[in-house]
Amino acid sequence: MGRQQPSLHPAAREALRILGAQVRAARVEKRWTGDDLAEAAGVSRYTITQIENGAPAVGIGNVLSVAAIAGVPLFGAADRAELAAMRARAEDRVALLPSRVDKPRRRMSDDDLDF
């Protein structure tokens, strides 16, 4: 039995296609072959093809690593320092949120009481 195709939100599918096109454009601009990028990233040529085609089954770590190696700015950040600042802001925001979220309790009404 083969891998099951993940169900994707349309925006996620479009984002994968955009990122794949950006990886391919960056690779071609560097005059790298798919094999060159695969070797630099430590993945197979097939994985590079899957990433460039926007395949959803490729691990997110591989996708982001390949994109970074190809020179695609991740999250619009120009360099690692900007990415670190973005991560710190995100962590600060998470720190302000409650540590857990509970579903609201159902309000009791007079109709719920048995007398």
C-alpha cells in the first residue's frame, strides 16, 4: 500500500506550488542542476523534483532546507538574523497566550434542571 495523499487546504496547495517555483527559479539562476541542489541538500534528485512540483508529501524540513540552500528567502527574511528576530517575536507572542485552551462550558438553564 502506497503513501496516502494528504488532504490540503487550497491555500496550502498554492503555497507549495509557489515555493516550488521559487526553488526552481533560484536553482536555475545559480546555474545548478537538480543533481547539484540534491547533493548540496543531502536529498535525492527525486525529492528536488517533488519540491519543485509542489508535492505535499515531502517533509517540511526538507522543503525549507532545500529552499534555504537554493537561496529562497524564507518568510520574506533576507538573512538568518532576520529569521531569528521573527522567531523571537513569535515566541514572545506565544508566551502571552494561555498555556492551554479549554472548550467553553455549557451554560445551565432552568430547562436543564430536573425537579
